[in-house]
Amino acid sequence: MKTVRVLYHLARADLIERIRRYSFLVMLGLVLWLGYLAATGEFRLTIGVDYAGVVDSAWVGATMAMTTNCVLGLVGFYIVTGSVARDYITGVGQIMATTPMSGRLYLVGKWLSNYAVLGITVVVLAMAGIMMQLWFGQGRLDMVAMVSPLVHLSLPWLGLIAAVAVLFESVTWLRGGLGNAVYAVLFLILFPASYLPLVGWTRDFRVNPFVDPAGMLIIGDSVSRSASAVYPVEAGFSFGILGFSEFQLFPYLGIRWTAGILASRLLLLLLAVALVMLAGRWFDRFNPARLVPTRRKGAAAEPVPAPAVEPIPLSSVRLTPLAGASARFRFGALLVGEFKLFLKGQRWWWYAVAAGLMAAQLVSQYDALPHLLIVAWVWPTLILSGLGCRENRLNTRQIVFSAPRPLSQLLAGWLPAALVIALLGSGAWARFLLTGDLVAVLGWLIAIVFIPSLALALGTLTGSGKAFEALYVLWMYLLTQGSTPAIDFAGLIPGSRFVVYAPAAAGLVAVATLARWRQLRAG
């Protein structure tokens, strides 16, 4: 009972700390938006290109489950990761290390906290789906048909995501920006591959739920069978933001919950617990000795500290008055300093890849430019995510906020980011000019303004770069698909209204400025 009580209080304290942040409100807003898209039929499953289900309780539940597993499978990792790192920074971890609590027990508590945060999103999504179904849906409300896909498919899947987040934070080199990038790459490669068997779906296809952790095959197979019962089709499914009136509708019969499906979900939770136990193998339990860099071979020995001497009285020291320092304020020097900070720590290979991306834009075929441009703009994601929140990362809020004209620091940090984005896309810009594609040039200009504005606003509001990393990677991935013109801010997709992102960028900068002003007022 003592172990259960320790786990409860550890998870509860961590959960309360998380739900008090701005990032939690951002997450709830994203969930409500997803619920709206699923319930109104804009975010939908289709069979082939012509068939879709009637928007009733069963269809909304299946769509919400697939939306949750797809979007929160990626974004949810960034929402919950960082709790262990926060205990390192705040010193709470060192206090916990002095207690009899084992490292694995601590990690289980963190997993439960992660799971609770993601579980709240499922509850909110279910409530939003119910309200939207009553408002927009067809037929009577069937609570069981709507909620069961979320309970049986989404909750176990998110439990696994919560465990992966704990595992990444327990491995030293995966704790931080590199781990965030590794997870994004692995997810975007492995997740689409998980439902590739349904592309060539036939009536004799049988789903193995034990190799379908996200439940995509389970949902897709049930949708395909419902469609084939009404129309003579044998085709796989597609998923995305699509129109409604172009499709022939069929009644969706829902998922038939078999013992194999339920057993596979239980196995998924057991796998999540196993990952947490495995994470304890690499968790250093806040041992400060592992945080001290080892001395290189052949390096000079550390100097022996000099013996203590009698204190020497000094004349009184006065700080420079703030008014005098403000009079000598030089924005150019601040801009140079911010530019150095923006690129500080990047190794030679980072610049080599950046140069290769710029050169590829100059020599590649014109049709490949949009994809090369997207890759080039994704490359600096980890340094862009520091905009607006570098003070929190480095614990320099008191220094930055007490400096003269601290609001100027936002603009000085935004300009180097815009310049780097422009340089990374300079090859495509030159090609656009040479071909006289003025629409592409305008889209390019809006993109180099919008991207750093988004990073600055999210970093200032949430105090962390994780929200930007998650949203930006997902956003750019959807741009590569070329099927959603509404999210195109660079004019890369035909028919997109990318011009609206110019005032949106100005609005994001205004939001960041207002948020920083309130932070200054709050001290």
C-alpha cells in the first residue's frame, strides 16, 4: 500500500503542475478542433475516392479514434515529454534521489502522469464528439458506439506513447531536442507503414490486431467491409480533411470487438509497462556525477584551488543606473548577439547539410523545388524552437527581463531566425525569380515571415519549444502530401490562399509581444 500511495502522490503532483501551464490549454484547443473536424465530417475516412460513411455515432467514434491515434500519436509525445528534464533543472530530482524511492518507481509515476494527461485529451475529445454529434450528426446518439473506439483503441495506444516518452527521457542522448527529432522521424516513417496492408484491401483480408498497435487496420477493415456490403467495391481507405458532397454514403456498422482485439490492447499496455521498466536500465536517478563531463585524455589537469586568505576590503561598488544604460542602448549590438546565440553550438556537419540543401535547390528539377524547400525549412527546427523560450531553457529570465528594453529582444531574436530561413531557401528563391514565378516569390516571402513568427508566439506562450516542434513537423509533413491547401503558408499547393498567412504572422508577433509584456509585469 505504501508503494501505491507513493505512486499516487507522485503522479498527482506532476499532473497538477502540468495542467496549470499554457501548453495544456493549447493542447485542449487542438483536441477540441480535432473533435469538431471529426464530428462535422471534414476529417473523414473514405473508401477509394468515392465512398464515405454516414456521419452518425459509430462513424464519428471511429473517425475520432483514428484522428486521435494519428495526431496525438505524434503531438502527444511532445506534450508529455520533458517532466524528467524539468526535475533535473529545478533540482526536485536531486531531492527525490535522497529518498528510498527507486528509479523505476519514479519512472512509473512519470508514466502514470503522462498517461493521465493524454487520457484527459481522450475524455475531452469524447465530450466534444458527443456535443458535436447532437448538433451536426445524423440519427440518434449511441454513446457506446461513439466512445468504445476511443476506449479500446486510443487509450492503450496513448499509454504506449506515454511510455516511449519516459524511455526517451531516461536515455541521456535522447533527452532533449535530438530525441524530439528522432521520434518525429521514426513516427512519420513507421506509422504510415503500419496501415499499408489496407491499401490493397480485399474481402478475404484478415486483420492481425497484435501487429496493429495504433488500431488503424482494425478501423480501416471495418470501414471497408461496411462499404463493400452496400457497394461493389474492394479498395483500401484514405484519411484526411476532405469534402462531403462528392461521396456516395453508406451506413457504417461499427467495429466488431473480438477477444483477439481486446487481448491485443491489454498486451499493448503490458508492453508500455515493460518499456518503463526497461527505461530504468538507463535512468541515472539524478546522479550528478553523470552530468559532469569527463576530462579528455591529455588535457591539462585542473588547477589546485588556492588556500583561503584573509578577505581584502574593497571600496563600495555601485551598479550602473538603468537610465544611463538605456540611453546607450544599441539595437545593432543586440541583433549581432542574438544571431550568434541563434547559431551557437551547431557543428560543421549542420552547416554542410544546409549548404547541400541550398545547392540542391539550384540544380534540381523545378517540380522538386517545393519538397526541397520544405526539407530545408525543417532542418533548423531545433534552433527555431528556442525562440521566445531560450530564457527558460537557460534559466536567464532574471537577466533578460531586467535588461533595458527587454521587448526589443523579441524582435532581435526574430530577425536572425527569418534570415536563416531565407538563406536556407535562397536557392528556390533564385529559381523562382529566374522563371518569373511571382506567385512563388510572394509565397516564399510570406513563409520566411510566418515560420519564425509561429515559433516566437508558441515559445513565448508555452515557455517551451516542444509545442512548436510538434506542430511544425506535423504541419510540414502535411504540406509534403499536397492535399490540404488550407494549411499552405508558402504557396506550394495550387489553389491555396497563402496570402492570409501574412496578417497571421503579424498577429502572432503581436501575441508574443503581449505575452512577453505580461511576463515582465508579473516579474
